Amino acid sequence: MKTASFILAPGAVLVAVCLGTGGATQAGTWTAQQTVKAQVDPSCTVALTAQNTVLAFGTLNATPALMVAQADATGSITISCASGVNYSVVAGDGRNYSSGWRMDNGSGQYLSYQLYSDAARSTAFARAGTSLSYQGFQNLTIHGRVPAQTVGGTGTFTDSVSFTVTY
């Protein structure tokens, strides 16, 4: 009788074990968990429509004593934020703020005006340190008023006010 000896490498042993000996194979399963993560940042867009880029009071006729009558105007800002995002809006001081908003004519004369958040013009628009709070989509109307007043001069009076949306 002859005998044979074999030297099996470790991989060969593994194959022999995995394949089994009777020709039958066995299936196995393996389960692992993977964490899935994404961050969705809140977002907002702010837009001025072409017809609302200027809060225009129009032509104010002055009396000989340079008195002008009250005038009202409106403008709007469209704000759209992701669902559930709270945000606030404040108006800046403009170029000439001094105890209120003022337009100037470039010659050192001023025309006072006020910005309001309501059509009745009873609630002044929020400035730094205060805010109006909203959520979602808003077509925010800015109500302006030039009160009756004596003006120091004539010409075109302007100001530039920034509106800041914080979310």
C-alpha cells in the first residue's frame, strides 16, 4: 500500500472548508448598518420686481413757502424661504437718517419720510434692533409716507434704504 502526503497552504484549507466534503454548499448572510446623513441648510431668496425697485412719491408741488402736502407710495420686496424657515426683516437707516428717514437733494436740503409695515401706516417699519418676523413666502409691501412739511429747497430728493433679511 502506498501512502501520499500533501502539504496544504492556508488558503487551500479555507477552500476545502468552504466547499465542504459532500458536494453540498451552504449559503450565509451578513448584515451591516451604514449611517446615511445629509444637512439641508435653510435658504431664502429676496427679489425686487422691476416695477417696485423705487418707492416713488411722484412730483410734490411746493407752495411759495416751500410747503409740500402729504404723499403716500408703496413698494414691495418678494421674500421666499424654504418651508418652516423663520426669518426677520429690518430696514436700514438710509444715507440721511436723523430722528427719521430723510431724502436729500444733493444741496444739503432734506425731505422727511416714513416707512410703514401696514397699509394704514400706523406701524413704522422695523429698523436695526427690532424686526418683523415671517415664515415661508411673503410679498412684503412697504408703505411710505412723506408727511406735510416745509422743505428747504427744490429738486429731486432721493435716499437709498437697505432691507436685511435674517434667517
